[in-house]
Amino acid sequence: MDTIFESLQQFWQYTGFANCTLQHIIMICLGIVFIVLGIVKEWEPLLLVPIGFGIVVGNIPMFPGLNVGIYEDGSVLNILYQGVRQGWYPPLIFLGIGAMTDFSALISQPRLMLIGAAAQIGIFGAYLIALHLGFSPNEAGAIGIIGGADGPTAIFLSSKLAPDLMGAIAVSAYSYMALVPVIQKPIMKILTTKKERLIRMAAPRAVSQREKIVFPIVGFILTAFVVPSGLPLLGMLFFGNLLKESGVTRRLAETARGPLVDVVTILIGLTVGCSTQADKFLSTTSIKIFGLGLLSFIIATTCGVLFVKAWNLFLPEGKKINPLIGNAGVSAVPDSARVSEGAGREADPKNHLLMHAMAPNVAGVIGSAVAAGILLSFLG
Amino acid sequence: MTKAKVILTAILALCLCGICRGQNLSDLIISEVYVGQAPWIEVLNTSNGTVKFSGCFLTDDRNDLRKYYISKRDAKTSVGPKQLVVFYADSLSNEGTFHTNFTLKAGSTAYLVSTDGRTIIDSLSVPSTIDSLKSIAKFCHDAKELIFDNIHEADPTPGSFNTLGIVQSKAERIAQKDPHGLTITLVSVSVVFGSLLLLFIAYTIVGIVCNTDFKKIFAKCRSRKKKAGAEPDADTAAAIAMALDLAQGEANETEAAIAMALHLYLNEQVHDRESYIITIRRKH
């Protein structure tokens, strides 16, 4: 009888109940909040549901040595986490993004590309603030990239520059990507006048197949020559787009934008969530990262909108740009473009800005990859 | 196999050769040598990839380059990127792969020889006057640049990187040079704008080039030349005559349009590019 009692007592020590702390409970609740936001509010469900569940998985209390935890060498989760840690997953996601993105809006109006550049100021604004808050330059660079509103890029750069902060940076980036409509809309309204919101832009011209094929080749060569350190992201992005547009590699393009990107999204979401273990995640540093992430989003949106307003001063009537597409310079595709569309239609129900906003939006993807490459060159 | 396939295979083979040669034995250098008690030879991999050095040779004799063979059986005979490996040159080769069968002395030269037994990968000479407590080492100025152009005596540091001064990471250097981050920010923002501006210019040009019908332009140029020269040929003349007849005679607009199109096509090389699908609707 004593043996049974001792065994049960020993087993109790192995259970999550015996090892649970308040931090575990907080993190599990956070994971559940993510899942609820993904399912009920449908905010980026493809990201928030795997990340949320990953947070729950990663914060099940256990005693070390079972070789199942994400930070224990050789465990299943640890092996899957290597894709994040070594930066394999982000380029694969970029391949899928390239294969699913139609760059026609950008090709037809290349001038809107500059809005994508203006929004990247958010990255460097957050970098400056992070430095002043006492972060080292490489940590500040990794935190700043949250302002690019690009989860894979944030994971890629933080895995290289500040692996210890990667969990907080990735969760922060994905959370704010899900909250794009909530963050951006009020800023856009504050910064624009009613007259500006009513600006109508000429319909983009039709783009030939030849242009679509030339786009990824020229784009890749030019950007990779300027920032070779952005090669994994830029190369995969443009390669994916070439697969899509060439017309002769349909099967490859379908795999890249379908099963491949789905598999990698599941793995990246789950493992990033798992990496946020309470003891590593719940700290003042994480809170600072979340604050800086929000700030970088605000700066990026503000810079995008103000850049368009300033540009309009030099443009003749009829060629003016609606500043409501300025927010789309961040690379949260297509969410920020949808925000532009929504805000545009609120001011004038017949004014459709989606196609125009898609141009700076996809330029933002390129811009954030370029910015990541620059930071990697300087700080890596 | 077609000729194209043969060429493609040859190109792929060449590319693979290039890749295989990318991270090879030539990236190894003898970075430090010690000839005091328990002499040793330090080998450094200067590349960013792992280099397998089994099958290579170590020697102190220029005339006997195959003196010590590095066994292929030892799994530890590979060196990681920018990592070092130390061989004891103590004539105790029976103690393992990392003990050579010769003893290195002052005034001799250590050679690292490729697997072919002929090609010297690197060497390092030890002066005969060297202090027995000192080693001879190749130093680099910068841990990132890895140019080992400074050879002199030093305190022995087996298995440690030989650099002049303090080795700093890029981030540390940046923190020192640009503590507030303003320079990096300005440069980075300029580069981002520059890159996208470059793309803007490139795509504007691509757009113009792709949407210009060069055939039409050439045709126009040719027709101008023709107009300036001789009379239209027989076909063109017939088409024009037909067009004129139809236009002046019966009011058959369709035939007139066809004739005019023929005239334009034959005389001025002007024609529409259609989808090449002609649909005929039968009249009932």
C-alpha cells in the first residue's frame, strides 16, 4: 500500500499541476487569448491560432530532463524549432508569398514604390528608441524590424541578431500584424483631411505578361546587388513570383503558395509560440519589446501617410495620391491595403483604393527585406 | 540525348565543380607553430564552411611532402568554419591522428600538403633563433577580414585565434562609433529609399520598353523610306484601286474596310494584332 502511495506521490511530482507557477498560468491564458482572437475575431487566424496553441504547448509545466521541451536538445519541438532558430522557415514563407502575390499594381504604378520605402522609417525609428532604452545595437535592430510588419522577416533577423529575444519579437510582430486595422485606422484619420481622403486616383494600367516576368528578375538582381545580405528573403520572394508569372511552372508555383507555405506556417507558428516559455518570456524586456513594436508600427504608418501628403504638394491636380494608401507601405499584405480600402470607402463609398494600396503594400515587403538586409550587414 | 541536353549537363557539371571547390583545402592555413617542449602545429580554417582534411599530409621536409599522412579513418578530421585544430609534432604518431611522426625544430618549416601529396597548401617557417618559450604565428588585423599577413613571434596560444588587438563584433564596433544610432539610421533609410528608387526607375523603363511596339515603329520607318522612294508594288496598287472603287461605287462598308486594311497593311505595314480567332456567324 505504501509503495502505491509513494508511486502516486512520485507521479504527482511529474505532473504539470505540481510544477505549475503563476507565470505558467499567465502564459497559458495569453495563448488562449490568441486562439480566441484568431477564431472569434478572425484576426490573422492562420497565425494567431498556431501561435496561441504553441504558447499553451510551450508553457505546460514540467520538470526538466524529459527531453520534450523546445529548449532541450534533440526533442521533437527542438528539432522543429531549428527552422526558426537557424532562419530556414522565413525564406520558405517568402517563397510562398512571392508565388501568391500579384505585383501588377506595383508594376503599373512604380512611383508608389517610394511609399513602401517611407514606411520603413518605422523600423529605424524604433531602432533609435531601443538604443536609448539601453538595448545593444543588434538587439535594437532586431526589435526595430517589428515596424516592417513582416513576421517572417522579424523572425529571420532576430534569429541572426538577437536569438534570445526572438520569441518576444516574433509574438509582438504577429500580434501587431493582426491588429493592423485597430492601430492604423485612427492614425490615418488624424493625419488626413476630409478633402485628402476624397482624392480619386486614376485606374492603374493593364500590365503585360512580359512585364510580369521581367519584374522578379530585374527586381532580384537590383535589390540583391544593393543588399546581398537580404539574399535569402529577396531571392525567395522574387523566385516565387517568377514561378507564378512564368506560366510554365504552374505546379511549382501552386506547391509554393499552397502546401509548402501552409506546412511552414504551421511549423513557424507553433514553434514560435512554444519558444515563449514563461521563464524566458515574462520579463520587463518583453514588455519593452511590445511597447517598441507598437511604437514602430505607429511611426511606420505615420511616415507613410505624411510622405504621401508631402509628395502631393509637388504633384499636379489629377496626379495626386490619396494619402490613405500611405499606411499600406508596411508589409502586412493585404491587411494594410484593406485598411486603406475601408478608410477610403468610409469617406467616399465609390472610391476604391485597394488596387492602389496594393502597390505600396507589396513594395513594403521588398522594403522590409531590404531593411533587414541592411541591418544584418551592419550588425550581423 | 539531344545536343541541348548535353550542353545543359555540361554546364550543370561545371557549376557543381565550382560548388565543390567552394569550400576546400585551400582555405586551410598553418596559423601558428611552436617548437619548444611538446611542439605543435596549429591549422586554421579561414572559410565559412567545414573543411575535411583527412588524406592530407604534414611534413617538415620539402623533399618528403608525404611524411605524415592524416588518417581518413578518424571522424574528427574536419574543422568547422573559422575553427582551429592542433597537431602535436612530437614523433608520437602511435598516440593518435593528431600526433605527427616527426618532431618540429627551430629553423625548420612546417608544410601542410594536399591529398595529392604534391601541392603545398600552406607553410610556416620557424626561425632558428626563436626563443624556446615563444611560438611563430600568423596574425590578422581583423577577425572578420581574415587576412593573415603579419608573421612574428608571440606567446603560444594553441587553439586560439591570432588577432592584433581586441576582437570586437560588428555590433560592438557600431555601439562605439555610433552610440546614438543616427548614422546607421540615416544610411539605412537612404539605402532603402535608394533601392526602391532604383526599382522605380528600372520598372518605369521596363514598362516603356515592354509596352512599345517596336515592329510598328520599324514598319513606320520602313514605310517612310518606301514613300520617299518608288511607286507602290502591284499588290498594293491593286488593293488601293479596289479600295477606291468600293468606296466610290457601292456603299459596301465592310468590303471598303477590308480593302483599306489591305492597303494599310501592304503599303504601311500597319495592322492590328488580334487574338487570331475568327468567328463566323452564319446568316439564316
